[in-house]
Amino acid sequence: LPGLDPLSAVWVGIICLVFSSRLSTMKAASICPNDQTGCHLLPLANLFDRVIQHSARMHGISDDLHSEFELYFLPSKNQIGRVSRNCHTSTILTPNGKENAQRIAREELAEIILKLLVAWRDPLWHFHQSMSQHDEFTNFSSNKSLEMSDMVHELRKGVLKVVEKMQMLGIISNSVGDTGSPEALLTSDSAEWRFMKDYDLLYCFRRDSNKIQNYLKILKCRIVPKHGC
Amino acid sequence: MRKAEGGILLRLLLLFMLHATGTSYSPPGKPTLTRCRSPEKETFTCWWEPGSDGGLPTKYALYYRKENSDKVFECPDYRTAGENSCFFNKNDTSVWVNYNITVVATNALGRTFSDPVDIDVVYIVKPNPPENLALTVLWDQTWPYLHVSWESPQKADTRSGWITLIYELRIKLEDEDEWEEHPAGQQKTFNIFSLCSGGKYLVQVRCKPDHGFWSEWSSSQYVKVPEYFNREKSMWVLAVIFSAFALFIITWLIHMNCHNLKQCILPSVPGPKIKGFDEQLLKDGKSMDAFSSLVGANFPPTTTNYEDLLVEYLEVFVPEERELMLEETKELHNDSLKFENSTSDCDSGRGSCDSHTLLIDKSEEEKGQQPDQQSSEIKMDGKGQDEEDKYLTCSPENVDSHQLSSEKVKTWPSSFSPLPEYSPIPLQQPNSHETSKQPCLSDSLFAAGPLPSHFPHLGHNTKDEIGSSYWQFGISNKQLHLLHQQMEAHQQLQAHKNASVSNIGHLQLPSVRFTEYVEVQRVSDQNMVILHPVPSHPETSYPDWHQTEEYSKVKCVDNDNGLLLLQREGVEEGMDMCSYEELPESDPSKTTNTTFTSPCSQPAPSVQDERVVGGYVETSVFTLPTY
């Protein structure tokens, strides 16, 4: 540029250099200046916390609904007929104790969680439908069932995100696929839950939501132990 | 086979023996499972309550079945958890599995089953109390606070996320009975403030899993708070002392001024008195005598001197010696005056309001017709030159439009502007007084602009002769303002109103004596226009009428600075308010329409019912034009 003073050009050049260097350093300078142990995992820990909170809420709702049902429909707690209950998710093998849960691989645990969430998507939706049709249920209960049904969806998405993040960070392998297609999992017993009574459905879901919450907590404390475990 | 035979034989023998001794034995009573608890969600214990043993040694056994399996297992450990208990260790415990448990009592005579119980380990967790409770007193500047810390029970594994615990602590002073509880969430520390100086505190803590039972309270820990100066407390003490002192002073003051205050707050109420009524007579029992005094010459009142009711009057001062002849049309409907009777007391501030002090704007022609008549031209000049076109007609709307200009006569439209609560048709005065709550204000509209030249009311022959004077209208009504209009160039009529406009109503005479128009007698030395009423009907003369009263009723002031004194009460339908005016030569009958058109022909609604008042000017300030 004819009008550009060589001195000003130098200044501009210097400024540009400084700026670009700053930018490059800024990229590297994230939340953790010194890369303390586990610091880079903070976002993952936050994600986990959110998902766990979500699952806790889901379990709370299912617990409330179950108690309501028990109040109105089952006067006596210890009916012999109970034992014959068979949840449709019993085909999914889940760890039944602490040691078992800690022993299995992280990927497997994550997959179990996802399988459970997928398995409950349709039954809950149908449960909500049947609830809203019955007049004896209050609006409150009907809203709860809808909320429950929605939460299963949301929670599944959340868990997928967490898995994704973990895979990105290299914590788990990529073997945990998106088991999003329920048909693949439940081809054999897709119709089984339709024959379950509403109360049994609630009982099974209450338990399964507790499982999901607990597995998530275990997973979190295995992967990001320093953040609130 | 043999064994069975042997067993049966043995039993029979036993029965025989027992029978021989004479005691009664029975199979055991039914045991009951009282509770099952798991301290860490990895093992659990069940306790039962035995029933009667039937007099024979009884053995208890616990059997369980797992969910969806028919295989029955017996309790693996009867001893670890004590008497009448069954302990399930880690290997035997499966979480999220439904256990169906039964207890069986067996004695020589039989066995009895308890009711089965379904449990799921997840929902029966009751942890051990928290451990290592530690109390420390720390200092926040000058104030101490208590720092409490603890640890989760050993067995509960919170580290791996298997169990999540929430905590709660409670604190109390040593000699108190009530505990103060504080939920602490998942944290393991807590701070307590507001401690009593030198007090000894007890602290306990407990925990609970997110779905389960509260643990027992931990053992108490003691702490002694050191002495410290509680500034807050001393501040309260000071405040109390100060307020007590202030209260004392106030009480003393009240006491000193007791008498005065009494008068102020509780003024003495005059006892009821009826004139001529002697209470003593009544007390004595002579009721007839007592009442007789009432029935007398004075009751019921037959005549009243209405004159006495007149309290206020309007004095009109004309600065220069002018005589304004005010004539009013004779055409007044008498019946319109009746409303005047309705309320004798205009003091109440209700509308007198039927007084219409409207200065009617005369048409230009009229002006031309009787130039001589315009002896006094009272000009209400609304505003500056631009305003000249707008004159206040007796309609309230126009009134507002005028602004005060320094050099011109300031009309004060606002004073006559209809009050907000007024009906928008000020001139329309229904017969009822109620509507005319506002005094005469609404009535007093005046037209700005030149008064009609033919303004006849003023008996002046030349307006020029009217010295500068100004009408000063004071209205005590809060909505009105005293406007002074001073026009150096203009002559002004000065009218003093001694009382509030609202009192003008007093001038309303009862029907017996309505004077419907006034006539200017003369203009006094002090530039006062002295008006006298001109009785419309000779037969109804009002000798008592104060001939010397100076008042007139101005209906409006028209553009030509003519003061229109209104008097018309009659309803002339379709007639503008301003359409009233008196031409000295006009006959009464003609009062109506002709002359009043122009300035007063505004949107002002026709007056249905003008109350004619016997002359008083509700004035507005206006100036006489100089001629």
C-alpha cells in the first residue's frame, strides 16, 4: 500500500503475531492450567452428575406411582401371587451385587444401562396410555406417568452422550454401539410386556430404574473417582 | 421305614407320657417375622418373634425362596445376629431380587408356619450411624462458631458409589430438652453459628441412604463454647432501654398535657337539646307537659325568613363610575325556579348551582346593533391573538383552550372548565340538585373574545367609560383558581365575590322569590357594579331583597367583550346556553334563539333546565375592553 508507512506495517505485523500466539495458547489453556490429575475430566464428571440426577428423579417418580398403586389396588402386602411376577427385562443379565458390578467391564456396564433404557421405552408409553384412559387415576398420576415415559427417552440420550464423551477421551473402547434399535434387542419378547398388568409393570420399572441409577453411580466412581465419590 | 416307625412310636410314647403327667401341650404358636435390615446393601438380617411354644421345646427354622425359583433354601446363619435371627452373608445376598421368607416353629406336637414376607434388599437398608464425630470451636472475627465433622459408617461403601448417604445432625444445650435439627445433605461437615457464650453443647449425627431408613443417632459429643462478648445481645439491651426511656418521656408528656389532649381527642359532645324541651319534666314523669312545650308557636316552622339564609353575595365593583344596566329577559319560566327551593342550603357546596354564570357570547350582529349598549364591555380575552377566534362559549370545552397570556386578559378557562367529575354537559342542569354538585363553576362559562357589542346587560352606554377594572373571581372551590386578569389596555370590571361560589347558591331563592334577572343600578365609586334585581313579576316583589346587593349573574362573556348575564332558567330546548341574553329592548319572549347564536353556539348542549338564579355573578375574571 502506498500510503502505508513501513513503521505502521511493522506494528500491525507485531500485533498480528501476538494475537495469533495468544489464540493458540488460549486453545490449549482450558480449565486446567497445570493439567492436574483428573482435572481434564471435569466436564465428564459434570455430565455424569447430571445424568445421575436425572435417573434419581426418574426413580423417585416411579416409586411414588408404585406406592399410589399399592394403596389403591393391593391392600395386603404379602400376597403369595407376587412371586410369579416376571419382568420382561429379566432376560437382560444384570449384576446383582456390588462385587459383580465392579467386576464387569465398563463397556459392559454402559451397555446394560442402555439396554435397560431402551427396553422400557415402549412399555412406559403404553402404560401412560392405559392410565390416561382410566378415570380412576387422577390427573396427577397421569402426568407422572407421562413424565416417566419422557424421562426414559431423555435419560437414554444423556447416557449416550456420556458414552460418547468417554469414547472420545479414550476411557472406553468403541465397542459400545448405539443400541438404539429396540427391535434388535427385544425381538424375542417384544410382546411379553403387553401381558403384564399395570401394577406389575410399575413394580418392574421401579426396580429397573433403581438399577440404572446405581449402575451409573458405580460407573462414575470408577471412571472419575475424584469428583464427589 | 424303620425310622418312620420309630419316630411315630416315639411320638406316641411322648404323648402318653405327657398325658399321664396331666399337663397340656400344644403345637407351637405362630411365629412372626418382625423385620429385616441390611446395613450396607450387601448383607441382611431378618428377625422373628416366636409364638407360644406350647409347653414343649420348640425349634425355629427360616426358609426362603428367591424370585421366580421354586427352590427352597434354609437360613445359612442363625447365630451371627443373635437370638431368633437369620443372617444372610454376601454370597447369599442378591440385590434386586425378591426374597420370600418364612419361619417355621416346630415342636413335638407339630409345626407352625409364619406368614411369608417379601423383601427386596434395596428397600431395607438401614446404615450404621456415622463415625468419628468431631467438634471444633472456630472464630469468625470476634464471634465463635462450631465446626462439626464426621465420617460415613465404615461398612457402607460410599466410595464406589454403591450407596449414597445423606446426613442430619442435631444440637442442644446441655440442660435443654429440645434438639435443634439440621439436615446436611451429602456433606460431611457443618458449621453452627449463634452460640451461647459459655454454653455446653451436645451434638449428634445420623444418616440415611436415598431409599431406606434413618440410622440411629450417633453417640453425643460435647463442646464448651468460650465466653465472648455478644455484641448483638448488648445491642438489643440498649435498644430496649432506649425505647423504654422514650416511652417514659412520652407518657410523662401525655400526662402533663392530659387535659389538652383530652379535649383534642375526645371533644365534649354537646348534649342534645331541644328548644323548649324541659328534661326535668320528663324525668318527673310529666311527659305530656314536657312535650307540650314543643308544640307551640314555633313548631312546625311555617315561615322562614329566607333572607337570613343568604350568607354570601357577590359584590361587583366597577372601577370607574359606570352604571351597568343589566336587564334580563322577562321571559323566565318560573317553574324552572322551583329547583331553587329544593335545597335551601347551598352552603353544603352542592351546586348552587344552578347558577349559571355564563357570559354569553353575542353574535357579531348584535354587537353591531347596539353599540350603545355596550357600555361596559367585559372582555374575556382568552388568549393571545390566536385565541381570539376561540372564545369561550359557555361550553366547557372551549374553556380549556385558552391560555393565559400575560398581556391579555386572562380568562380563566380552567376555573370554569367542567370539573372532571362533572358531567360533560355542564349547562344541562337536571332538576335534581344532585347533579349540580359542583358549584356554579360549571355554569360559569364565558366566552372569550370580544363580547357582543350589544351586550345589553350592562347598561353602559359606552364601554369606554368603563374604567379598567377587572373581575376577580375567587372561588373557594379547590378546582378553581383565582385568576387575576389585568389588562393594562383593557378596562376591567372588578367583581368581588365575597364568598365561595358554592355559596352562590344561597342566592337562589326559593320559588317564592326568584328574581330572575338583575339590573345594574349603578357603578359605584370604587368601580363596583351595583346590581339590583328586577322582579319579573310585579306581583311578586321581594321587598326584602337586598336592593343594594350587588350581584349579577354572568352567563358568559362573548367575543365582543360583552358580559352576558344570564338568567334564564327556563329551558329552552335547543337553545344554547349562551343563548340567553338580554337585550334591553328585546322582548322577553324573544329571549330565545335569535341572538345567541354565535359565540355561544358551541357544542354546549342545550340547557334543559337552567336554573335561574336570582342574580349573582359568578365571576370570572375578565376585562373590559378599552374603547
